[in-house]
Amino acid sequence: MRVNGTLINYYFHCKRQCWFHGNRINLEDNSEDVKIGKAIHEVKSENSTNSEISIENIKVDKLTKDYLVEVKKSDADVEAATWQVLLYLKILKEKGIERAGKLEFVEKNKSKNKTLIVNLTEKSSKELDIIISKIELLLNEEVAPEVISEPKCKKCAYYEYCYI
């Protein structure tokens, strides 16, 4: 499986979740949080002509003349969402399309802002290459990483697989 935005996001959120998803063990269809996220994307894109654009193995929520916009349900894992946007910006740049990234959070819990601007730099691009390599290695492991046992696990679509 080629590394996409979901895998990048999961890699930062939980390596076990990343491994499951990358190895096509999908339990997200039963997750309320995933369903809510999909509903938010549908509502946000209803009146927009430039929403959910597929390029190679990624789906960009929205592309404007200035920004690549990624909509997230909450700001619970800003680092994961930021690296996901950086991947999208890098792929667009390789296609000759340069934009800044904009993360929009429907619910803000940890930060004061509902939006965050993300820029792809030479440094972040090189870091991203390393992260992609690490994800590829992770996905080729024979077994999933150990359970991390953190509070965020309770809301994860893979919770039952890890704990029951």
C-alpha cells in the first residue's frame, strides 16, 4: 500500500492503528467518530465546487487559489493532521501546484484557533521523506506494534481489536 494521508495521520496518532489500516484490517466502518468525520466533510463540501479532489493516492478536502484545505472534526491531534497536510502539499508541489495548507477544526478543544496555516519547507519535506520510509518499514512488519494504552485509545475505531 502506498503511503497516503490517512497512514501519515495514523502513524503519528498510533503506530498500531497505522499498521492495521496499512495491512487492510479496517474496523472504521463501525466507528461513530469516523461517521461523524465523514458527515462533517459532506456538509462542508455541499455548496463548494472545489471540494474533495483526488490526486494519485490522496484526497484533498478543498483546493482554493491560496490554500489546500483539510477539515478535521477536532484539534485532538494537530501534529498528525499537520503532517497529513504536509504530505498533500508535497504531492501537489511535485505536480507543479504550490499552496499553503490550512487546517480547519470544527471543534477546538486544545488550541485557541479554529484554523492553522501549514507551509511545506525544504526541512519538512526531507523529514516527510524519512517518515514515509518509516511507515513503509512499519507496514512490512509481520506483527502489529504493541498496544499503547493511552486515554485516546477509548475513542479509536480499533479499540475492540486491541482490548477485547
